[in-house]
Amino acid sequence: MICACALVLVSGVCPQAADYDYINIREPFSQKIPMAVPVFKTLSQGSTEKQVAKNAADMVEAALAYTGYFKMIDRDAFLQDPGGQGIVMDEIKFGNWTDIGAELLLTGGVRLESGVLQMEFRLFDPYRQEMILGKRYTGKVDGQRKMVLRFCGEMIKRLTGRQGLFDSRIAFVGTGDEGKAVYVCDFDGKNVTRITRPQSIVVSPAWGPDGRSIAYTAYTHGNQRIYISNLQDGSVREFASYEGINLTPAWHPGSSALAATLSFEGDEEIYLLTETGKIDKRLTESWGVDVSPAFSPDGKKMVFVSSRSGSPQIYVKDMRSGSVRRLTYEGSYNTQPDWSPAGGQVVYSGMKDGRTDIYVIDVDSGETERLTNQAGDNEAPSWSPDGSMIVFTSTRTGSSRIFVMTASGTDQRMLLDMPGKQQLPDWSPPKRQ
Amino acid sequence: MAKKLNMKFTLLCIVMLSLALTVSCAKKPPETTSTSDQAEAADTMATESEADTARADEDALTEEELEARRQAEAEARETAADARDRFVSEKVYFKFDDASLTDSARDALRDKVQWLRDHPDACVIIEGHCDERGTDEYNLALGSRRAESVKDFLTKAGIDGSRLTTISYGEERPAAKGHNEEAWAENRRAEFRFCSSE
């Protein structure tokens, strides 16, 4: 349990209007905001407090740097002792920060007394000499990461107007010695947990809209069937076991229905299934492969892959009118679409000259942008719940690994380093408000 | 001793047989036979003798056939297992991102149709596979499409669809490990196995 309270009383200045002008929402990654995070101040004199203070500052830096919005100024470049200085408005020498170009300053304090950890965070604009946000959290020592991420989330919301991604998780398929299994990790690759038993074939993990369950396809009893794993109690139920393949489940937002590809009629078509796995209706009507459905955030449209034109291309179906239009025309192999949380774009993997890369296409204009252009194949993109980032797999370092990048394609880096290969990441959906 | 007795018995038989023939000829009433009659008789004789020859030939042929059949059966006992093995080992190959059947795929499938007709109790699982290029889910669907293409061909050729099950492994189980066209071509395939082996 973490208690949080706003530190509005600490500072005399309390901006009421939300300031979103720090981060340009249209091009948030074109220019990173230089930011300073000094080591947190120890507020009592406990022996372990110093380490906790150092950890806190490092955790904040890592979490904020992860977003791609900020450029963390090296503490060696600070004009003052990076730790132990004043952390409240009146004690801060803003000139020391504007001189090194820090457009944001985050100060913090930790108090550790009889197992209770109290953390304070203050975000300042050194040029305006204002406090933008202040928060105090109280909880157990092992809740430190949670407190840090909670504040970072508040801060991103204040700067962008959008809920951050710090409480999101990523599901993926990991291959180990015993086989393939669905794993889940935090947004930053920490706390990797295996949630299914290892099997020979596991694909298409897909988060439920509540973020509490994951549907996936596994090969059992002679065919691929869809299962739903409940993360709360660890139970697994068989969801769809029609003859042939049961593939690529995708939850319909705002309802308990799932779309999935089934082949029991002798052709791979996408169907809408009720929450108990019964067929509600068939959604595609074309000979050949129809696979990988993903819904628009309002649930009114479905993007999917079809081979109806002779090669795999991405199509959009209007759920109400039933009309279908082709979205991708460039390249002869476009698959794995995922609709952006904001609704205007679809990210997908496209093959060109034998290499697969991640592309983003504007749903209305059809304007396409390539986001990866490195060696290796880049596949299976999935948007972060706030739409600011994309997780994908890349073979650029050898075996297939999970990478993240900003939605503009900047800051591409490996998310986690674990043995075997990792595939098919799916980022948890936005929390329902 | 025994040899001498045998000789005497044989001689006796020959003497008696020649006596009998002489007697029967002597008993026959003397008939005046025209030349044409003689010719007819000769013809009849000839025909009869031809029939005899034909019968003899027929017997000889039957024995040859029997011998061939005996050999064929022995070979068949050996090759039934081979044919079954060949049914499983001969794969059907596809072009990249394509589930349609090539001419050589159809030829291979015609052999399989024959085998399935000869073995009406056989139940078969058709596996669809892809090469490593392309993406996992699409390849699983494409593998399914390939297996379905094969099943479609077999059912159109009269094989009961209830004997045929399809399954896709996508790119999960490559037959060749390489990362070149040669390996990819080998991996874009449909494979066959018997239901009992599952």
C-alpha cells in the first residue's frame, strides 16, 4: 500500500492550468528535453538511506529516459554537489541548472524510518523558476519502484496530457530448453514471469482489455487451439478448439468478444467468437488466408491480413457496414497489423528485398513511414497503451529479441536479454477509465 | 534283381499294347474312304493336334504366370512396407507464399491417391509447413492453407475426407536447417503421417 499526497503546500507556486507545452505531442521525440535528476536527499540520518536515495534517483532517470522524451544530463556536469542540496523551491539555485541547460529539474527526498519509506518528488522548470508537480508517497521499502513509477506516470501525464506507460506490461513468447511459453514482463523488461507451461508451439499472446488475462494459441491434442490464461488466479481455460487451426485471437474493445482465425470450414477465415468461444459470426468472406485481426480503439473497425490479392496485405473492415478496403499497397508481404491507441495509425511489419521492417501507415491518407532500417528482420510490432512507443522483435543482434522504440522510430534498443529467443510481443492495453 | 524284373515287365507291357492295337485295327470293319474323307480326317487330326498344342501352351503360360505371381507376391510383401514408407517420405513442395499445387505436386499426389485407394482403412494427417521467411502467424495460416490444398486434391480424387486431417506447423518445424533458397525450397512442403502415429 502506497499513500500519495500532492505537495502543493511545499511551494508557493501551484500552476492550475495543465502545461503540455514541454513536450510537443506532434513530434515528441524530435528534440529531447534536457533534464537533471540530482541524487535524492536523505531526510533523516538512517544508515541505509543513502543507498535508497541513490537508487531512487537512478530509477527515476532510467524510467524517464526510457520514454524517449528526455535527455538526462550527466551528474558529473552539475555545477553543484549532485546530492544533499536543498530540494524545495526556496533552497534551489535555479541558475546552476539553467547554466547547464536543464529545462527540467527533478528533486527528491527519502526518509526511511522503522521500515516505512517516505519519498518526495518535485519537478521544477528552472527557467520559469516554478514547481510543475510535487508528490509525497509513503509505503514499505520494497514499494520503492512502485512509488518512483507512480510519480513518473503523474509527471508524464502532466507534461503530455496522456496516461503514461509505467504500469503497463508486455506479454511475449519465449523459447527455452523445454519449449515455448508465454511470458510477461514490466514495460522496461523487468520482472520477467513465465505464465504458461512450456509447449511445442505457442503463438499470438493477446492481452484482454482488462489487462488481467491473456489469450494465446498453443499446439495441443493434434491442432492449434486458443487458450485464455487468467493472470489473477493462474488458471487456464480452453477457449476455441475447432477442427484445424485456431489462431491469432484479438479482443474486441469494450466487449467480451474475440476475433480469431479458424479453418474448420476448410479455409482460413476470421470469426467473431463469444466469451465462451461460440461462433457469433464470420467476419471475412474470401478464399485464401485471412488472419491477424486487430480492432480500432473504438471497436468500430477491424484491421487484418488477407492473401485475397495474391500476397499478404492489410485490409480494414468496417464492422457496421461490413465494407472492406485494402490499406497497404507497397511491398508484397505486409502482416502483423496493430491499431494505434489514438486510432489514426496502423503499425505493421512489411517485407522488402527479403528484409522485414516495421512500418506505420496513416489509416486515412495511406501515408507510410518505415521505422526500422537496421540489419536483421524486425517483426511483430505492438503499440504501448499511451501510443508513445512500439515494442517489436529484431534479429539484428542474432537470435530474435524484444526491442522497443518510440512511435517515431527513435531510441531503438533491446528490452531484455534472456537466453533462447523471444517473439510476438503484445503490449498491455490502455487502462479503462 | 529288381532291375531285371522291371525290364521284363516293361517289355511285357509293350508287347501287350502292340497286340491290342493290332487286334483293334483288325476288328475295325473295312471301309472304303474317299480321298476327300481322308483329307477331312487329316484336317480333323491336324485340328486336334493343334488344340493339343494350344492346351499345352496354355498350361505352360499359366505356370509362367504363376511363377511370376509367386515372385510378385514375394516382392509385394517386401514393397508394401516400402510403399507405405514412400507414401510418408515423399513430400509435396510449394512455391514461396503460395499454397497452390504445382505440376510436380499433383504428380506426387496422384501416387498418394492410388495408395489411399489401395488402403481404404488408412487415416492420414496432412501437415502444412513453410520456410522461415515471413511472419509466424501468417505462416501458420499459410501452412494450414497448403494442407487444405492437398486435402482438397485428394477428396476431389475420391478419397473420403473423413480419412484426412490437416495441421499446420508454419515455420516451426523446418526439414532443412539452412538459411538459403535450397533449404527454403525443402521447407515449403506438405508432409504425411498416419493418424495412429500421433
